[in-house]
Amino acid sequence: MQVLSSSHAKHCLGYHIVFCPKYRHQVLEGVIEIELKRIIGEVCKTYEWLLHSIEVMPDHVHLF
């Protein structure tokens, strides 16, 4: 991770977010996986967030 700075502070802040579909059904495959990555990428770009990594498994997603 890189150290970011503002006018009065320096910080290195990271969030590890894990989420899963209801009952951990294995639905995040194929076209859904591709579309989910695209949507998350667009949201990060809109809010100027840094997306270090994304890992989509059939029953959960890891974001950092």
C-alpha cells in the first residue's frame, strides 16, 4: 500500500471487505462475475477509491 497525504496529514488506510449472497449460494460465476467486477470498478472510479485487489469466488467476494 502507498502512503497518501493531504494538506495536514499522511495516512495509509486500507479496508478488507468480504460479502456473500444470501445463504452463500454459489451464483457469482460466469457472466455475473464479470458484470460484478465491472460495476465495482465503475463505483470505485466514480468515488476515486483505489481498488487494490478484487477476488470473486462462487459464494463470496473479497475487496481490498
